[in-house]
Amino acid sequence: KLEQVSTCQLSHDKIWCSIIIGIKMSNKNEVCELLDKLTLEMLHLLEEEVQCKINIEKITKEANVELARARYVKGQQTVSVLQLPTEKSTEFEALTKVVPQDSLDVLSSKYDLDIRQADKDKGEVDPLKWFGVLVPQSLQKAQKLFKKSLEYVIECRNVHGQLQSALEGIRVLNMTKDSF
């Protein structure tokens, strides 16, 4: 009788689970041992995800403080929504994009940032230049902090994908354990 069983392997403190058809665990102890390892890894992933979210909150807060500082230095009218492109502005392409990495596991698919510089030959401009030629250092720092928060968002998403994969592995292993 063929059963659907999950096999898990530890690699660099991460567990990747893949469902294999036709393999049956030899005993309930093996399944329970894998469940224990997977549950511990899930707890580590939860801790990592919470830390990522704390980092996002902390860095975004710092970036907003730097924006407020820039508004104070340059004035409310020079650093405001009025400098941002509107629907009537010419279209432009984002300098930073979220792109999926090639992955065989659909549940824990990973993402990465595709960052490029503004191409002056194409008429692209660094978004800081929307606020003038000489922008305050606090505005530059805010931009760097927001970019850093994007990296944490991607990291958090990737950890969440691993967490989903671990949860699916636990679900399958529980079904396997119950079949003994």
C-alpha cells in the first residue's frame, strides 16, 4: 500500500520538507523523532520571523524620524507629497523590485530584491532628486533606512515561507503517525 509521507532533512539549521509518494516510515518512533525536530525548527523559525518584524518596525520608525528631521530642516513644503510624481507625471520603472528565486518547493518559495541604479541615459532620476539637487543628509539617511527595511521585509517573507513548509511537514507527519 502506497502512502504519502513527508521526509525532512536538516541543512544549515533549516528544514526542507518534500512529500514523497511510496515510502513508508519503518516505525512510529521515527515519525515522532522527525516531528520533534520539525517542531523545534518551527519554533526557531517563529523566533526568527518575530525578530524580522521587530527589525522592520525599528528601522521604519528610524526612517520616519529622519523624514521628519528633513522636513524640519528644509521646510514642510520642500519635503512633502507635492514633490512625488502624480498620475499626470511620466511613467517610470521602479529601481527596486521583488523577484522570486527559482525554487522547487512551492510552499517555501523564496524572494529576493532586484536593485538597480537610475539610468540617466533613459532619463531616470534617483528619487531623492525629486526633492531638489541638494537634499539634507537626513533625507538620504531615511532613503537608506527604507531600503534596509525592504531587505528585512524580504527576509521575513522568506522565513514565513519556510515556516509554512515546516507546518505542512508537521501536518503530513501527524497524519502518518496516526496511521500507525
